[in-house]
Amino acid sequence: MTNPASSKESRELRDRAGQELASSLDRIPFRRAHVLVVVLVAVGTLINAIEEYNVGLAAPLIASEWSLSHVQVGLLTTLTFAGMAIGSLIAGVTADRYGRRVTYTYNFALYTVGALLAAFSPSFGWLLAARFIVGIGLGGETNTALTLVAELMPTRFRGAAVATVNVAGGGLGIFASSALAVVMLGPLESALGGPEVAWRWLLGVLAIPALLVFVYRRFLPESPRYLLVAGRVDDANKVLTRLAANRLRAVRGMEATRYIGGAEGTRLPRQRVRLAEVFEGRLARNTLVIWVVSAMTFGAQVAVTVFMPTLLVSRGLDVSTALVYTMLINVGGLLGALLATAFGYWFRRRVVLGYGALVAVVVAVALAGSSSLVMVLVLGGLLQLMFILLNTTAFIWAPELYPTRVRAFGTGAMVTVFLLAASIAPLVAGAVADATGAGGVFVTVGVMYVIMAAAVWFGPETQGLSLEEASEGWIGDTDLDDH
């Protein structure tokens, strides 16, 4: 039986340690070590994004080689998203139980192996299985990247740091995937062995930089917040000491500074991880809000991204030219990611998400009624800007809504919801397009953003707060394992 006095003392120790950790992370200057963490994560996220979209861009050549139906082509994307949804949930569990760093590493390795298997696929069934493996790795990497960066950054720079990662994964990644496909399946197609081989290069070439990043990611530290939840006070102090020394790895003879109190060798009781907590009390409201926000904004983006080439072809462009125009429209996404970095630093989360959603409504409705190709390009680019700005801000917000013990799982559940929305949205958009034309898709997107704008105001404001303050106190408010 647990001693109440012992339990109270344990809570007080953990409370004090949590305050010391948050204060220490904010006191340590934001320098090269923090930047390197963001860069290492961002490069991986860039490769992640290209891997996510490249199979769709290669689909016409794959379909031609194996005489695939439209349903079979759709399975490639469906299984990728299904794998991402499963991978995100698995990573949420393992990251909260076993650590962010180990989870991050195995997911990156998983989708690198999957990419190579896809490139050498001898049959369509093999390719489907490979893309499912890729998806598991992609979903887990996305979830853990958000959590790790959020937990390592000082409060003041947290939003900008997470947004910068999404500059690579969102804006730059979508643009780069289009650009890479245009080059490898266009001018370089003959040099790469013709259409039967070029698509394999597109699916597998990123394994080379991915392996390099995998090696360099050994330098990433474990989250000190996770270490404290696990009771590993000394290890948390070692990470803080390296950050303060502007290093990611310890040097020989480096002595740890006692940022978090207690004698050397002190261990706190590990907090009990109850994943169901994200569906209880105040966290249930946070979960519902972020699920609605993510489903609406990510679903809207995928719906428009899928049908943009069709809209351009309906304006008289051939398929090849439509792909080039789509790439140009995606420049708006890159600008949106850059704006999100600045907005994450300066503005409140609910202001960006709420009012940004209303701006997206106006742009989407205007695009629905546009008949000029020039206006379609301008408004399409602006809508893509709003997509990435809002998606990135949702990524910033999600880790701030949960305490450390369930942060990875809460964020992973959000990622799973947006992936499910991304899977369903094209089907809904296709039905709307069949009934009303491509313009109806953009009206539907406008309605989705109205729903999102309403949902945002039920969530808490977290900008400028430490993660502990943002999640309303992760210490002492629920179960502790005091054994």
C-alpha cells in the first residue's frame, strides 16, 4: 500500500524538479546546439515529405508499366496513409514509454528501408507492402519530430522552431517533391533508363541522404523532459549541461551541472503513463479541439492538392503543363511555412488559427468562382500559403496541449486523425466534384474552415507559456508510480 506522506513528498519533489527544468531550459541561451537540433530534424522531415508525395507523382508511370486500374493506383496512397496512421500511434506509445530518441531513430530507419524496397519492387503487391512500411516510418517520424523539438526548445523559441521544421516538411517538402518529379520524370527520364526505370529512381534516390541523416542523428539528445518523467534526474542534467555548453554530445571530462536539484544519483519515481488520460477531463476538450482543427485543415489541403491539376486541365492546359503550374502554386506553401515560423514567435496560436481559417474561407470561395487562369494561379498559391500556415500552427499547438507523460501519444493521435481526414477528403471531394464541378470542391473547403474557426476558440492559449504551464501543470495532478 502506498504511503500518503511518501506520495505527497514525491509529488513535491517532482513539482520542484519540473519547475527547475523549465526554468533551466529557458535560461540556457538559444545557440548553435539548438539550431543543429532543428536542422537535423528538419532535413529528415524534408526527406519525409518528399517520400510521402513521390508515389503519387510517379503513379502514371507505375500504372502504365503494370496496367493498373484507378483503384489500384489509389491503393498506393491509401496504404501509405494507413501506414502513417498506424506508425504515428505506435510511435506515440513507444516515445512516451521508452523515449523520444530511440523512437525517432527506428522510424527513420524504417522508412529508409521501405523506400529501397519500393524502388526494387518486382511486382505491384511488393510495392504496396513497401509503401505500407514507408508509411509506418513516416507517421512515427512526424509525431516524434514535433514532440522532441518542442521539448528541447526554450519557451520563447519553441513555436518558431517547430514551425521551421515544417518549413522543410510542409512548404519546401511539397515543392521539392514536385520539382524532383518534374526533373527526374522529365529531362532526366532517358538518362535514368526510360519510363520503366525512372520512377524507381524517384522512389529510392532519397535513401542516400536519408542514410547520412540517420548517422548524424546519433548526435540528437534525449528530451530532458522525458528523462525527468522517467525519473532519470542525472541524465536530464547531463543533457542540460551539453546544451548550456553549446554541444550535442559530451566531451571527455565534462561534469554535469546540477540544474535539477538533489544529490548526484537522485532518482524520482517514474510517472505512470496512462494513455487514456488524453480522453479525460480538461485533456479531453483539448483532444477534441485539436482533432477537429487538424481534420479540417489537413483534409482541406489534400482535397485541393488532389484536384488542382484537374482544375488546371479543365482550363485548357495539358497534363505536363498542369504539373508545372501545380509546382508553381506550391511556392505559396513555402511562403506559408516561412510565415508560420514568424507567426509562431510573435502571435497567439488561436489568433493565427481562428482568423487564418476565415481568410482561407474567403480565398477558397473566390477560387471557386474564378475563371481566369492567372487568378487561379494567384488564388491557388494564396490558398496553398494558408494551408501550410494553418497546418504548421496546428503542429505547433498540438504538443503544447498535453503534459509530458502523454505528449507523444496525444500528438500522435492528432497526426492519426489528420491522416484519416487526408484519406477521406479526396473521396468526399471527388463526389462533390462529380456533382457540382471542381468549383464545388473549393466551396466545401470554405465550409471546412468555418468549422475549424469555430472549434479553435474552445482550446487554451499556449503561446509564451512553458510546456508545463501550457498543459496546466503536468506535475502532481494525476497518478504517480511511487514504488
